[in-house]
Amino acid sequence: MQVVIAGGHGKIALHLERLLTQRGDTAVGLIRNPDHAGDLEAIGAQPVVLDLEHSSVGEVIEAVRGADAVVFAAGAGPGSGAARKETVDRDAAILLADAAQAAGVGRYVMISSMGADAEAPDDTGDPVFVAYLRAKGAADDAVRSRRALSTTIVRPGRLTDDAGTGRVHIADSTGYGAIPREDVAAVLLAVLDTPATGGRTVELVGGDTPIDAAVEAMAG
């Protein structure tokens, strides 16, 4: 399997790339900073320098052509303003969907966020966080509307750098909780291996169910 991962130098992406390459799959990481290429190469992934904020759909089509799936793991990140929530968390995700559809990729996996909602209320006292939730919600809605894509949207809880446990809780609504990034990556891998998870939007936190069993149950 060949998987193209936007935000290829992110923490979840690096875990996923390692899992893919360790079992002999091809992981292609889209990165903005060429200085990060060596980190991907060190785990067997193929870096492609491509800034989704400043790329045409044609350029992204070339980057994803021939892939079996794409994963959106990019994000504007902490410290960025509301404008970049829109250009990265929303627009780049939609751009990747448009390119995947045009290239005939067919499978799209999105890392979203709990509370993502294009109409999230402005009642948190944090306008940038509200902009983030609205951007993620709009991206989720737009990607789901691409009928040529089989899309799975995963909305993790609070992310940690703790070692993965291999056990999670996946549901339409889990309630708030934390989850190691390593476990998120393992869930994404299982989702990629389970086509029947297409069309699902789920929340994800730490739990008691082994990942493979949780994803199998999610597939229904």
C-alpha cells in the first residue's frame, strides 16, 4: 500500500510513517520544510517538499498520483492565528481532497478534532480556538461531500506523547479524554486496512479495547 500523508513531519504522521514502512508499505510525507526530509528518510519514508498553503491542485495531484490512500495530518499548530486555521486546517484539507479525487485515489483519512463544527459557538473566550473548531468542521463537511472519496474522519481527544497502550475507545461520541499520539497513529493504520470504515466520523480516546477490535467494531 502507498499512502501519502499531508503534514508528514507531524508527531502523529511520523508514528504512522514508521508503522507503514516497518511492514513494507510505502509512506510518502508531504512537508513544507526541506530540512525535515532527513527525519522522514531515517524511518524509511519518502519526503516530498510541498506547501499545501501555496500549491495548486495540479501540483498536489502529481504528489498523490498512484497512491492507495491519503491522510490529512497537517495543522497550523499552536501559536498560529485564526487566518492560518482557515488556510491550513480548512483549505489545505479540502485541497488534498480535491487532488485525491482528481487523481483517482479514492481513500481519504482525516485527523480532525473533538468539537469540530463549522458553526461552533463563539462562547469559549478564545476566538482562535473557535476559528480552529470551525475550520476543522468545515473541512470535515467538505471532504465528506466528495462522493468519489471513501472518507474516514477520526476526532481524537487531548493528545499526549505518552507511550501507546494499544487500547482505545472509539465511538460516535466518547466523552472527553486523552490519547497518546502513538495510539492515534495505530488507529489510523487499522482504519487504512479496513475499507468498511469509509463514511464514518468517530471520536477517539484512550480505553480498554484493543485497537484492531475497536476498529473492526467501528466498521460494523
